[in-house]
Amino acid sequence: MKTIHVTYHAMLREERGQATETLKTGARTAGELYDDLCRAHSLQWRKTQLRVAVNDTLRDWNTTLKSGDSVALLPPVAGG
């Protein structure tokens, strides 16, 4: 198990009901972590709708996670 710091942004923060959490996980990749979070918290966003950043760098969902990593989940933003 590894310790991962998760940050939820924008609509995901509202859906989750909190901005951050630190958790223990067996997920090997950012995608597996998100799948676990969806099951645990009934998140409705699909990975194809989101971007993921690992340690402040945009990555793909296959990025391998290690203990101590920070994962930011980034839904699309609207602007004008």
C-alpha cells in the first residue's frame, strides 16, 4: 500500500464534498486510483472528461504512482 495525496478541483471538489484527502491505496496507476475513487465515492466523471496531474505535471492515466505522490484531478473548466 502506498500513501497518495489527492486534490479535487472545481466540480469534482463539489461532487466529492472536499478539496483534498490523503489515502492508502494499492492502485498502481493514476487511472486505477481514479477507478477506486469512483467506486468509493460515486464520482460521475469519466476519465475521458478529465485531466490528471501527478506531482504538479500533467500526465496520462497510465502513469505509475509511488508512495508520497500528489495526484490532482482536473475537470474541464468553462470560461468566457
